[in-house]
Amino acid sequence: MQQSGLIGKTSVRDNIIISDNPRYPIFKELYIKQKKAIWFPEELNIQQDVLDYKALTPVEKEVFDMAVGYFSSSELLVGNVLVNGFFPLLIDPYAKMSFTTQMFVENIHSDFFESIMQSFAMDRDKLYRITQTDPLLYKKQDIIIREVDKLTYGKGDPYTVAGRKLILKSILLNNIVMEGIFFYSTFAHFFAMKDTGKMKNVVSGVELVLIDESLHLQNGIEAILILLDETPEIVQDEEFVQEIQTVIIDSASLEFEYLERMFGGKTIYGLTFRELKRYLQYITDRRMEELGFEPAFHVDENPLKFLQKEDFKKLTNFFEVSSTEYTNY
Ligand SMILES: [Fe+2]
Ligand SMILES: [Fe+2]
């Protein structure tokens, strides 16, 4: 099997030289972009939204609380996955720099969601446990945990095709399904709040989280594309390729179920289940395309009009590069 410059099991003595001609220049680029995007929750004025929070209707409050609760433990989960999952197998210096920057930024995100809960005196204990007590949120985390646990603590062998498949699926579930599909679905709830004039300061922080997550998504996509390029045996395994697409579509279905339960038959922050489902289909299609698959739902336009507004476009053009190619908010 072809050697990989990205993953392996090496001594700590190895790979301690940065080349001026990096093997994977994309990770140097992603490291620099993440570095430029670093921010701190203290720079925001979340407390100014306290009156807004108190004035939310019961259904609005439920959507907000569930979104904050889901993110609060999921940010820590992403950190766990990186630390104990595929990160120890990365050997390329810039890939390590890019993924350790992601790890750092996940701390910033945890810190941000923690500061929201503190500022509005929310029930932290209940919200941190929401992914244990709510059956659908539990499932959303469990599909990631079950797969990544097959790899943790050195269980994956980067010198076999089977081991590389495990690594690929872990990256897929963490960086594409969780960060690029589930997180994007919940981002839409926050951005709809801002569109209806609510929770503006909180949402300004969520916008920064979105920029970061678009880069984490790119980290994952690039790592997967490199793994596939270096392991043609995986691409030739039609059953596995099909399985990957099924994982993505099944995950989207789980999110449809969650959205239907929260929004079915109601309009909250101007959003309906129908619109949210179509938005999620649009996002899932972009993820499929970014991985080189055919889109599953054929939704070519973002149905959420408020995500097409000028201020939002400015945000996603933050890096003056084709970030929209990856994010499509
Ligand atoms: Fe994050
Ligand atoms: Fe992330």
C-alpha cells in the first residue's frame, strides 16, 4: 500500500522540520486562515441580550436553549475526538498545526457557549446534559462517538486499508457530519433570531463560530481527499464508497427528524420546518459535492433568504477567498 505523508505511527523524533516546500500546502493555508480568525468571547457584549432573552416566547426560548445546550457539549466532544481520535496519527507538520489550531478554537467556542449560559443564568447542568436526556440529540452525538471510539487510543492502523477507512470515517463524522451538517443546521436557528431582531450580540459571536467551523470543515475535507488520493484501494471499494454516502444521508435524516420535532406545524423566528428541511438538503448537497459525490437532494439554491443578505455575504467573504465554495452558510 502507498505510504502516506499525512498519517502514520512515528517517533516523536520525526517530523520536527517545517519544509519551505510543504507536502500539503493547503494545511499551511488553513493554519494561517484559522490564526487570522482567532477571537475571544470577552470581546462581545452578550449581557446586552439579557432583556431579549427574558422576552422570548416559550417556543423561541426552547429553540434557543436547545441550540446552546447542543453546542455546549458538542464543542467539547469535537475536542475529545481530535485529541483521542485521528489526531495522534497525523504526521505532517502543517496538518498538525492546522488541527491543533482547530483544537484551540474549540476551547474558545466552549468558552463562548459557557459565557452565554452564565450571562442569562441558564440551567447549565441541564443544558450540558441535554445530549444525554434528549433522545434525538443523543443520537446525533452517538453516531459520531460510536464510530470514533473504534479508532481511539491507537486502535486504528494507518498502514492498512481497513485502518485508513476507520480514520476516514472518523474525520467524516466529526468534521463533515457534526461540524459541517449538524452545526450548520443549528446556525440557521441563530441567524433567524438576528433576522427577527433578537439576540443580536449572541448571534454576532455565532457568526464568528461559523467562520471557524467553515475552516474546520475544510480541514476535514482536505484530509479526506488526501487520504483517498493516497489510498486508491478505498476509492475502488464500491461498497465502502456507498457506505460513506449512506452515512451522510442518514445523518441528514436524523437532523430532519429533529427539525420536524422542533418546528413542525409552527413558525419560530420566521422559520418553518419546510424551509429548514430544504436548507439542510441544500447544505448536505454541498457536503456531498465537496467530497466528490453527486448531490443527494438536488437543491441548488439556499432557500433561507436572510442568509443571502449583504451583511452575511460580507461575513463569509472574510478571507477574500472562495470560502463560499466550502461553507455556503
Ligand atoms: Fe467549534
Ligand atoms: Fe469546529
